Amino acid sequence: MESQRQIRFGELIRSLISDCLLKEDFYDEKIHAASITVSFVRMSKDLKIANVYFMPLGGKDKTQILEVLKDRKYIFQKFLS
């Protein structure tokens, strides 16, 4: 069972990532045309680790989008710290 604090921080991180994807802060030709939904974020108890769950609209090219987001992971980490 997640605490209220975990849920609150998860929602904050979810909205930040969604805003960054909308505003093209993480622009890449491979994901430019894709609509990505960040469904939810699950936080660890100490709030140090966030598991982000997303899905491209229609489920198309999900492995390609996953690879692009993995490559851009360091930008997310810098942005959120």
C-alpha cells in the first residue's frame, strides 16, 4: 500500500514528465509523431526511485519509443534533481 506522500510525489513527477514530452524538451525524430501517455508513476518508500509507466497511443512502435526514452533518461534525472 502506497502512502499519501508516495502518491503525491508520483503524480508530481508524472505531470512533469508529461509536460516535458508535450513541450518537446526531449525532442527526437523517432518519437516526434507519437502521442505518449504517462499512465502513472510508482515511487519507492524512500522516494528515491520512480517507476514510470507509459504507453504510446495505439501501442505502436513501443519498443522504439522505449529505447529513445532510455537514451534520454539522464535528461529526466537532471531535470528532476
